[in-house]
Amino acid sequence: MAHWLYAFWLEEKGQDLVEYAVILMFIAVACLAFVFSGTTIVNGIWTREKTDLVSANSTATGG
């Protein structure tokens, strides 16, 4: 049993899989952070444009 545990500890076959999983998790977290920060920016842009359009419409209609 001790020999099996020692061999399992030294074995490196699963190491690549774990490294790829960590890299994939990092990429997923980075994408989520980008999407959530991007939605805030886009929402601010649309809000500003809506305000400008309402102001222009009000000026054009004389109100």
C-alpha cells in the first residue's frame, strides 16, 4: 500500500490535466469579468445617447 501511495504521489500523468483545467478556469473568470464590466460601460453609453436624443427631440419640437 505504501508503495502504491508513493508511486501515486510521484506520477505526473494527471498534472497536465489539472494545469489545463486551471488555465481554462482563469480564462472563464477573465471572460466573465470582461462581460460584466462591459455591460456597465455599454449601459452608460446607451443611457447617455438616450438623454441626448430626448434633448434633441425636445429642442426640435419646441418643447
